[in-house]
Amino acid sequence: MATRIYTAIGLMSGTSMDGVDAALIRTDGEAMVEPGPWLSTPYPAALRAALHGLLGAEQADDESRTIEAAVTAHHADAVDILLKEDCITNSKIDVIGFHGHTITHRPERRFTWQLGDAAALAAALGRDVVADFRQADVAAGGQGAPLAPLYHRALAADLEGPVAVLNIGGVANVTWIGPNATIAFDTGPGNALIDDWVARHGRGAFDASGAFAAAGLAEPYILTKLFDAPYFKQSPPKSLDRQDFGIESLSELNFEDGAATLTALTVAGAMAARDHFPAPAIRWLVTGGGRHNAYMMRLLAAGLAAPVAPVEQVGWQGDALEAQAFGYLAVRALRGLPLSLPTTTGVPEPLTGGRLVRPA
């Protein structure tokens, strides 16, 4: 009997806090993957600021519940817009994978909090929703992140390897895919510190194309001090909270040198990741917002000693990839298939997860 093919929509609000990505995918949750249309819907500035103010919190209150309702409504709007723009009937969607927005991630204490009301989303859209992707993993002693590696593995099935997929969002993570293994972990800060630095200096929300960093020089002493953080000495599996690193130590630097130093830190984390691979990756594919940073991409190409290219080079949709991954994982959750492995999050054994919420 043929395995059922599901039509899913995956939703992702990443650590960069720029908005919600929504992507349609048809999949059996295993080898069959057929990406469809996708879109990004930016957060209003006030909602983005409110989310930023919640980072690090560990207990819900009236304020967080108000913000959660706004975030959930924004996700529902993203799905509605996607369906309308592509003339897709709501009833054609089997499941929605709803990651929510990570407020605090402390797996060492078996705690992770993704803001989002799955019941409200299911009611608003009238569709089944799978949420709470990280909770079972963390409860079992895993890192709860990264969770996209099994999707990366499915996409890379026909690529010559080993291949490394480097996702540079607010936090950066890597998936190493070899013939008999998949290894993943967070490599260090991604774009979040650069974004914070640019915003603090009133120069916008991010360093477009890396122009600010390219105009400066990385400060070796501060870069070394940042890279001396215990995280970089840990062996994987390992994961980061967005708040684990800050920009306070750069306060004496001028704007351009600070941007250059933080960009160099992201690249240094990726370079150090190679120490944990069973064999060198013969190519690096970069996804997430970092692949748009031309200066960062040049530094990666110089430092990794292997071909480096955006994932579009192999036909993947970099801006939709994480949202697609949570649509894929929602289908895996429905089928009781693992969402994480000992080599991707450190769980004792391959583990399924997610919580199914049906419309009332």
C-alpha cells in the first residue's frame, strides 16, 4: 500500500524576529518532498519590539499572553494570505506545522518556551495544527534544537556528499550529512548580534550585504575574547539561546569595526564546526538570512576551504526552508516518525514529538 502524501503548511518565526515565513509542502514525511508556494510576512515594528522585550522570560503573564495572541493572529494571517495568493482551498491542507516564536531556550534545565497559541490558530484556520515540536526532545534530555536536519537530509538525498548545510538565522546551526550519518548543532551566533548592533546605532535593522562590516576591521582582542566562551569548546550536540551572547563587550569599538567583529565571530563559529565532522564536507550550502550577506559569504568561502554557495544553487528555497521543515516535521509527527536523533539533539534514541491540536 502506497504511503499517503500530505499537503502541509509550515510556519516559522525565527530568532531574527523579522516576521513569519509560511510555506506549503507536499510530502510523505520521508523521502518524497515537493515544495510549493511560500511567503514572508514582516512583523509590525511594535510587535517585534514587544517580542524582543520578552526574550529570556520563563513565565507567562498578562503581557506575554497579549503578545502571544498578536503573534498567533499574525501566523493565521500569513496562512490566509498564502492560500489566497495561490488560489488554494483551505480544505486541501491536511496539517499546519506551527513552531511559534522562541522566547527562552534552556535545555540544560529541560525548559524551552515557544510563544504561540496552537488552539487559537487551529480555530482561526479550521485546520489541524501540530505544535510544541521541541518539548518532548527537551523533556527526554535532548537539546531540542536544531530540528530542521531531517528535512535537510531528505532534500540532500541526491547530492554527492558529505555536505554541510549552514543555516545562518539569528543563531547559526549546521547539518552535516554523510552516507550513513546526520549530525547537527548550533555553531554560534548568526545574525542576531549584528542586527542588535546595527539597531543600537540607529543604522537600520540589519547589515544589508555586509556593507557596514566590510567597511570596518575585526578587533582581534575582542574577537578572541568572544570566541573564548565555553560554548565553542563544548562538543555537540549543543544548542544556544539567542541571549547567550551579547554586544556589551564591543562598546568601545566604532560602528563599522563592531559590525566586522561580530561578522567574523559568526564565521569563526562555522569554521570551528568542522572539528566535529566525521569527514570534511565537500561543499557547504548556506541558508537563512546570512546567505544574503555578501561580505559574510566571502569570509566563509575563504575560511572553510571548500565550495560555499547559497542553497539556491541546488534548487532549494532558502527563505522558505525552515518553514518547509516544520511542515515536513508536522507530517512526521502525524505518522509517529522521529523528529530528532541522538546525533542531532542528543536524545537517547530517535524520538518523535509535536502536539496535535484539532479545531474545536
